[in-house]
Amino acid sequence: MEKRREAMQVALERRIPAPPAKIWSLLASADGMKHWLGPTIYEPRLGGAITFDVQEGERRFHMFGEVTRFEPEVALHFTWTEHEAGDEPWPTPTEVQISLQADGEGTLVRLVHTGFEQLPAEIAQQEFEGYQAGWGRRDVLAALAALLEQG
Amino acid sequence: MSIAAGPRTSALFDALADPTRRRILDLLRRHQPLRAGEIAARFPSRSRPGISRHLRVLRRAAMVRLVASSDRRERRYEINPAPLQDLDGWLDRYRSFWEGKLDALEQAAAAGEPDQGGQKSKYPAKP
């Protein structure tokens, strides 16, 4: 719990052994994005659209957003609004911020998905409870697996 | 999980929706436990009753709790970690989603997937 929580966010950082130019060409080109994000509709420019579908267990949702920063070999930001089948889309977007920094022969890739605290309380609550319901099911399965192991 | 769905979850998100309350949580995380007066002193631009109101909202959401000092002469606020840990669990969905995507990015970089400018070198022109 040492993390700051001025904003609710997910932050990841990793070093990839390839130069920023190489990473950028994969990260932020329409062709490259298919290699890591999956099938995507994406316009590689500031203000461009980005959409893709996410399958997560039984949940299936559509993500759409807009490129808010496009700075070659430095940073790609885009908004992230979820639209789950049968539901209204989030009324407020979150934002994904990916930045690159040369690190020797490699690149430090930092990804921050931020702004979850901006979701209206009722949406966040719905999402959170959906997550808890899913978690509950996993707990049951884990408990079952543990029992079987003991048996 | 420790949070019941329903009103309490709603209180949790209402509590987090306000930037002053998030700053109070952040302050407590670093300096707890603190008396109400000590918390208010960190927000000179806010009225004392205003800060009290925020503390009440945080308490109702079970994000902070009041603990009595050992001599029972004063009560101080500290963070109740459970709701925030549950929230971390929620965000873990996104964390693992992005971990997977960064794995894929790393693999693509290692596999030498053609970049836009590199397409030509993969299909060299015949002499």
C-alpha cells in the first residue's frame, strides 16, 4: 500500500532489448499494433481512432478511444472507453499512456492506465461488483482444486 | 471478499470520487495515525467543518477508522486497508491484461517483426 493514490491507475514498466525506433514501429503503427494488441482498428496519428474487442473469461467488451498524444519514439497516449455488450459505454474515458525511453541498447517501456477514479460512482461500482462476482467464482474453483489435491 | 456489494461499495466509490478525499487518504498513508486537527492543518484552504465532512464520508465507506490512543485521551484516524486492497484486486484485471500485451510487444520485438521501414529489407529487390 505504499503506492500513491492521487489517481487510481495501473502502472507497468519493463525493459525490452530493442531500440526505441524498433519498439515504436511495433507499438504505434497500424500493422505493428496487430502484433501486440491484437486485431485493432487504429489510425496512427493524433486524434486518430482506436478500437478493439476484448474477451476476458465470459466477459466480452468493446473498447474505443482516441489518440491523445502521438510523439514518435517517445509517447503514445489514447483514451480507453469500455462498452460491454448489453450495457451503455462508460460516460467518462480512462487513458492509456505508453512512453519509451532509450536505455542502453534497449528501451524502457512504461505503461500507465489511469483515470479509473474518474468513472462515475455507479459505473465503477457496477464494474467492481462484476469483478467481485468473477472473483467469487474463481475462489470457488480454487477451493475445489485445493480439495482435489488433498484428496 | 470483504466488501459486500451494494450500498457500501457505492460509498467506496463516492468516497474516491473526490480529490480532497483522495489527498486525505494519501496523507494518512504516509503519516498515519493523525488527529482530525492535524489532517485539517494540511489543508489550510479548506474549512475545518469541510474536512470533518470528508472524514465522515471516508469513515462511512470504511476506508478510514478512528483508533483511540493508548491512554484513551484522543482518537486518531488511520487507513483501513481492506477496501483499498479490494480495489487493487479490481485493477489487477487491467494490470494482467497489459502485462500480457507487453509480453506480446516484447516477443514481437524479439522475433524481428517487420517495422514499417523494414518491409523492404524482408523482400529484397532482385538484382
